[in-house]
Amino acid sequence: NKVMKDMTISKSKVDAATKKLSTAVSNFNKPTPTPGKVEAVNGFKVASTTTSSVKLAWNKVSDCTGYKIYRYDTSSKKYKLIKTISNKNTLTYTDSKKSSSNTYSYKIRAYKSGSKTQYSAYSDILKATTKPLTPKVTVKSTKTKKATISWKNTSSRNSGYEVYMATSKTGKYSLVKTTTAKTYTKTKLTKGKTYYFKVRAYKTVDGTNIYGNYSTVKYVKVK
């Protein structure tokens, strides 16, 4: 506009102004480049659990630097970063030193390093429950035709216990009682006969039972 108002300006200055105008118009019509999005993590799952750990697994994201794993913190009521994995080929992580019979919530996202770190969207929330502890069982017969089974090494987070019985150590065990107590008395047994018992704990989460390991088998000869 300034150049066109000056009727005595040189042709070179007019050409220079025209070139600048052309470049400005060209750049204006171009969309502003945006950083490429990092692909979200798929296949996020619980690979295995123990009484004190949760092993997580997921599918590889090809174009990323690594992954960040978050766990829900009940005290702050927020998800907190618990692990940064800086190798995109590492596809598992074990969250250890957890409590037995407890449910934990996780989510994961991929990231790509650069002048500015880019992140994928978070995965869906994944819930994982650690296994109950293995009960330590004792069994005795103090009254005729009865056997009392009791156990410890338990947790208040357990939903209940299953008691199994057989007439031989390697025979078929049948479920004889489901209870929330830590003791059970089996009646109507045959005096003088030997019975074998084992117990396992379970935790119910969303209608599904998560079972711990069976206890060591204990036996008693009924009075």
C-alpha cells in the first residue's frame, strides 16, 4: 500500500514489494503445521497377579519413545505416575509390594521425546486384584464324629473361604463349606476314619471370585 501511493518509486522497489505480498499470501493460505499425534496404547491388560504384585502388559506402539504408567491413589483421589519406561520395546511392567486381596486401577499412555514431548491419549482404566493369601490350616477332632478346621494368615479384605474335604490325600476333594468365618466344624463323620481338608480364600470383585492358592492338606482321624 505504501509503495503504490508513491508515484515516483522505482521499479525494483515495486517488484520487491510485490514479491513480499505474494509470499505473505502464499503462507497465509497454508495450514499451520501441527505435531504428529502419538498412537494410543492398545491391548493393555493384566498379565498375571500374585498376593503382592500385578504384572501389566500391552501392545507395542511403533512410533514412540516409551510409555508412562499411572496408578490411582486413594488418598489424593488422583492417578499418579508410577513408572516411566524409556524403551518402546519393553511391553510389561510389574507393580510390586502391593497388599493381598486388594484392587488397583491403572492407565497407560505412550510418549515421544523431542523439543516438546508429545503424548498419546490415555488407555481405558484397567482394574487388577491381587490374590488372597494362602491360609494356614489346622484340623482336630475333639468330639465324636466331628472335625474342626480353622485357619489363619488371612486378610480383612477377603470376601470368604472355601473348605474342601476328601477321604484320601490324593482323592477327589469336594466343597463342603463356603464361609466368611475362620473356622468350620464338619459333622456326621464316621468315627475312626481319616479325613483330609484344604482351604482357599477368595475375593469377589464385580461379581467374579479371585481365588488364592489352596492351603497345605491337613488330615485328622475322627474320634
